[in-house]
Amino acid sequence: MKFKTAHNFSAKNGSNMTSMAFEQARSASQAGRTQSDFAAAKASAPYVWDGLDEDARPLSADDMRAGIAANLKRRGRPVGSAKDSTTLRIDRDVLNAFKASGAGWQTKMNAALKDWLRTHAVT
């Protein structure tokens, strides 16, 4: 038996949590009517992939290992990078022009500054 929830909300960690009134949960438990979605799915017939929709294909053990490995890869600037992080105020029109060029605009801005340094002396 399914119950209407009192409210749904998203916790700070991003998980979806569902809450029902205390008395409603107690009466359901006493009547033996509680069953999680996982237990209900486990009790139903096993999933059989129809071979048509790749997005619905169950993951193999190798697929899962590859997904876990990809998730564990380190993000951000590689160790030993010759770049430093800084804060810089730039005219809005200049910034908008670089951003309008699409992905990699920071790299393009860095290349433009390097090019300028080749032809100008910094005093």
C-alpha cells in the first residue's frame, strides 16, 4: 500500500527525502503495510532487456567498474601545472567577447595575453 507524503524536500547533500506524518507511519508499521520500493522491486519479476533501447540496458560488471573508475578520477588542474590561479578585473565588453567565443574562452584569453607579451615589453 502506498501512502501520500506530508512533504518532499531536497536535503543539503542533494538526496531526495520523503516524509510522512509520524502517526501515519506508526499506524502503517503496526498494520504491517510498510515495504520499501527496493523490496517491492526485488519481489517483482526480474528485468529483461528488450535489446532496443541502449539507455535501458542493464550495466555489466565491467560497465560498473569503468563508471566507478571514471568517477574517482581526479578533477581540476593537473599536479605540476605551470599555471597559477588569480583574480583579475577585466572590462565587461572584453570578457563578454571571450565568453562569446564558446568553450575554452579562458585558454583563448591566456593565449591572447601570451601573444601580446611577445610583441610588447612589460616594464
